[in-house]
Amino acid sequence: MSVNGEGHPDDQTYSSRVCFMENGLDKFENSPLKKDSYTQCPGSLEEDKVTVNGNYYCPVTNGELQHVHHARAGRKVEPVYSGEKGHTVLVHSGIERWASPLEAQGQGAAINQHFEFPKYGTTRTRIDDDDDDLVPLIKPHSSVGPCEPPGCKARENIQPGVALAPAEQMWSTSRERAVKLRVAKSGPGSEAPMTVYQMFQETVRNYGDLPALAAKKDGNWETLTYKEYFQQCRAAAKSFLKLGLERYHGVGILGFNSPEWFIADIGSILAGGLAVGIYVTNSPEACLFVANHCEANVLVVENHKQLVKILKVKDQLPHLKAIVQYKDELEQKLSNLYTWKEFIKLGEDVKEEALNDVIRSQVANECCSLIYTSGTTGHPKGVMLSHDNITWLANAAGTMRNLTWGEQIIVSYLPLSHVAAQVSDMWICMRFAGTTYFAEPDALKGSLVNTLREVRPTTFLGVPRVWEKMQEKMKAMGVRASMMRRKVANWAKAIGLRASYNAMNGSDAVPWGYMLANSLVFKKVRVALGLDRCTACYTGAAPITKDTLEFFMSFKIPLFELYGMSETTGPHTMSRHSAHRIMSCGKEVLGCSTKLDKTDEDGIGEICFWGRHVFMGYLNMSEQTEAALDREGWLHSGDLGKHDKDGFLFVTGRIKELIITAGGENIPPVPIEDLVKEELPIISNAMLVGDRRKFLSALLTLKCNVDDSGEPTDELAPETVEFCWQRGSTVVRISDLTAKRPPAISKAIQEGIERVNVRATSNAQKIQKWTILERDFSITGGELGPTMKLKRPIVHKMYKEDIERFYAE
């Protein structure tokens, strides 16, 4: 490539051969480049102009963006390239300062330049390949090329290519405003930005006939291929347009996981709206807040139970235009209330090109989805995620897990309104052409294991409470087993634990008897759990105890911890077979960075995140956004953590959860609470209190049975009953135990507390008083969030009298 001329832009001359990037493909035109083809970007630009954070980029065959160095006029520049080579040219024209990473001043001067693309849908004549004036450059990645979506009449040139809207900052609180992407110069993090539609399109093109979604109907699995899935999402998008969905307005989805949930979510994005999950446990008032905050035009509900919540508050929703119910028949006919079938048919007369126009206008650095936080400390915050947040993280996390295209099988059961389930079940699966099977709505009430046995997933994600419930049931079965079976199980578990630790530490050595233990116990347990095909089991969204981790390790089922938050589009760090330390959250997803801010003498500081997965900002919440993102663009998590010598991240607590005693000592409660549950396996939940008090106390709940709806009952769990029986007590109910307070049980619990206190690093960290509450914590009770995370402020309010009694004397 040569660039002719020197000096000020006004004196600039131009190459006669110009490269246009059209729909992501390199196109050529034998004509002079207009002088304003490169300009300073003062603010907003026309739709067909693109900026990539001030750097010029070229898409490549492996999905990465390779940086093309800027140069002064007259200097020939060889771009970095990989993959299959093609031909194109890049011509520099008038800019205020010549920006080049080859020069000292180049980085700062590169901000807000843009490349001018021709209008989409046009065709240019390509220059002959033997032209010596052209510098070889890579061909674009297939994900940004034209495609022919199945079932579409207008099928050509509908992708906007690698297109980014102009942006001045890395954060925003406005749904319409784009952000700068944290694109790396090379390697992980430098991949080509793409929209959700582009990612979906690529999977359909390459794996369109593979199964995408599977759900049970009348006892049989019904499957959608990726082509059918894609067609239904486009159909839903056209129906949203028909209903009057406005750009950047919300489509709220309130219901259990299902194909319709996925299709509504993706359809709303394709139609230019914002996909918004709403927790099924939300009250009508909580639904009202979310729907108003995102200015929802459409609400999609699962059934009549969820519909009733919306009907109670619909008159307070000025932006609401329609409600869609995707399960069961309507129990009442209302205007602007549709069944799923009626909804899908609504858009049949919307032209494909009308939808294509909306899709063309979408760019990767604009918002497409809102994840609402659980609101434990106030109103929920709307976490704005861009197309790039989702598509980049889906690719990066799947690559980190060494997923193979077309082979992943998962079971979807965790709330899709939570980022962990959404990224795992919907986005990573889409990126790698996996199959998502939907569990029954009562999955967490007991039917999940049946689905797991039937589907036999290749990966499985569970929040800590799910693993704890499995552990409790397995222990209860062990109690009922014969003496011989218990001895064999204990022998095998000891071997399994040693083998798991060996593997974690990088050793292939297995203890003597491992093969027999694997045959007699481990294989049977994995089959019974439905995890016999699972190559990796994950845990995240809340802290998990060492006791639970070691329990599953003893059956040779290591649980790999994930760590992240809604604001990081899910995982920031991951554990895996090749990088695993117990109680660690693993290492950063490739392309992400971690900083520990304001570290103490032990190396513990606030965990801060950097990467393409960092959110855009909180919708309409400037103050909260400024508190979360510093001026350099680092996201402050509010969590405390440290790295070990091998780079593994350990989360030690949360700044807001720190208990500051009357003596001024800062105490992270989670490690102490975990020790209580480790020393006393009958304890279901433990919550430390004592902020600004003279000593620490603990609220304790006992493990109990749950009813058919998953609610805790008054009946003690078999494990707890046996604990009491071994100490001479015959109580079988929590109410009996709290009323009678058997001395032997109180003594046993106190001894456990004392064992915890022995391990305390100071007297201030010792538990002085405790009490057993009359019921276990639950989601419906209000003590736990949707992912079973403890809502401390709520518990403080609910059990204020119990807490005050600790300090009454």
C-alpha cells in the first residue's frame, strides 16, 4: 500500500484505488478518495460511518481484529495479518494530527477517527488480484459477511459488518448512547466486534440443522434446529415491530425458562428493543418498578399467575402497549393481550426488509439487554449490556472452557433474569452451537435430577445452594444405607478426595484402589445424578463452603468456581481442570484483567475488572455508575480478594458486608459463617451480626425438609434428626427444638462454635452468642435472593428483635 503526498491535509493527494468495507466484505472501487473520507469525529455521525475506539481495524478469518498501523503520508505500512490473505487498500486522508502507534504521539491522537463505509446493499467492482500496488490484507471473518437467513424473502446484504457507533466514553447511563469498547491491540480481547444477530447468523450458517432448543410437551421432547430457532426469533421480532416496540424500549419477560423465553429475548433485540428479564418471584410492585424503569412497551408472561401481577399494575405503566402470555390458554380476554400463537402471527404482514433495516442499524457498542440486580440494598439497578459485551464474552468464556462446536448439551433451570443462567444457557450455547434442554418449572423443588438423568448434560452450572441440596440428599441416603454400604462409600470417598487433590495439584497419580472405587462408587454416583457425561461442573453466583467442595471432590466430581457479576456480563474468572485451586475462583477469562485496589499488608484489596465484558453503565443512574466505574474505566466490584503466587484469585469478603466492631476491627463475615457450617453440618444458614457492637453473634438455621413447592418445613432433615438422636434427643421438628432447647443439642452446637473460635485470628472475630431461628431461610421468605444469595439487610430487619436480645444485657 502506498499513500501519496505529504504535508497538511489541504495539500494532500490521494491514491486512485480505494478500499470500501461493505457488509463486512472487502470491496474495491477505482476512483479517487474524497478528502473528507477521514475526519475528526466531533460527535454524532451518519449511520454508515464507523469508529473502532480511534484505531483502524481489519476483520480476519478467525474472528479477530488485527490492528493496521496508522502512518504519515508517503509511508508504506505493512499490516499485521493472520489467516487467509486477500487484497485491499487503506488510504489515509486529512486528519488533524497524524496518528500512528509507530510515533510517540500517536496513541493520544488516534481518538475518534472513523472510516467511511458506502451505504449497505451496494456493489463495487473488485480490483484485479495481480495489481502490484495493493498491500495484502486478510479477508474478513465469515461472521461479518453476507448471509442468507433461512425463510427470509429479502436475504442479501442485511448485516452491518464490523460497525461501531461513535463514542466519547467507555460508559453511559443513556440507553441510546454508545460506548467505547476496551478492544486490545492484539491477542485475546482484539476479536472483531459483532452484534447478537451476527453471532446468531454465523451459527445458523455453519450449524443450522443441529438441535438448538428442546422442551417437553406431553411427556415428549420437542426440538428446534438452529434454522427453526432463527426463523422464530425473526418472526417474534416482526411481531414486536407490529406491536409498536420503540427503539431502546424494554420487552420484559416474566416466566420460567422455555424456548419462548429465549425467542422473546432475542426477538426483542433484533427488533431494536432491550431484552429485560424479570424474576418470577417478584411482587407486582417489583415488576412495576422494572417495567417502568426500562419503559417497557411489551411484557411477556408465562402464565395466568404471572399475568395477574401485571394486570394489578398495568394502569401505572404508561409505555405498555401489549402483554403476551406464552403458556396455557388465556383465562380472560382483554384488549392488547395475546397468546403466543396470536403474537407470532401478528408480524406476518411485516416485510422482511423492514426488519432488515432495523438489524442493519444495530452496532456492537450499543445497548441491547438489561440485567436487573436483585436490589438487596435498595431499588434494582438496570445493568446495560452491549451487543459486544454479550458476543465477546460468549466466545471468550466458551473458548476458555475448550468447548467444541455442536457438542455442548446443557439443562436450563436457573433464573434467566440472572446473568449467569442467561450467558450459560443462551449466549454461550448459541455461540458454540450447543443444545439447551429446558427443565420442568418445579426443577428446584425436586424434578431437576430426573431431567439431568434423562438429558445427561455435558456441562452443568449450579449455584451453591443447589450443590448443598444435592449433598444433603446424598447424605440422607447414606444414613439409610446398610453398614457395609456406608463403609464402602467412606473408603471410596477417602480415595476420591486424595485423587481429586492430586489432579488439582497437577499430578496424574491416583491412590491404590482408585479403579475399584471408581467402578463401585464414583461411576454409579455420577449416573444417579445424571452427570456421567459431564466434562465440567460449575458453581457460582454466591460463596460455596469448603465442605461442599470436598464432598463432591470425594466422588471425583470437582466443582469449578466462577466469579463475576451482572456488571461483567457473567464470569470474569473461571476454574477449570488445568487451573483449579480449592476455594479459589480461578484465573481471568483470556482478554480480561484484574486489579486489586488499596491492598493491605496481606495483599487483600478491592477486586477491579477490565475487559470487553465490562458493562456500559446503570440505566439512568449516573451517581451509581460513577461509583462503580473509575475514570480509567476499571469496574470496582465492592468485593475484597487476593491473588496467590500462581495467580489464582480468592474472594475474601465484600466491603459492604464487613462488620466493623465497636473496637474498630473490620471483620469479613463469610469465612466465619463457612466455618460454622463446616463444624456443624446440621446448620443450613449462618449469618454473623455485630456491626458497631462489642462482640459478634450468629443467627443460625437448621437443615430441614422442604415441601412440594420447595419451601422449608418444620420437619428436621434426616441428617439433623440423626445428629440429635446420637446425642440422646428425639426431637424431629424445629419448633420442638427451639421450644424445649435440649441441653445436649445446645451443648453440641456450643462446642462447634468454640471450635470455630479456636481458629479465629483475634478475640474480636470470636462468636460470643448464637440463636436457632424457627425457620430456615428461603427465597419466598425474603432472606435469600433468586440465586440463593443471603440478603443481609433484609435479614437484619426481619430478625431485629432476636439481634437486639444478644446485646440487651
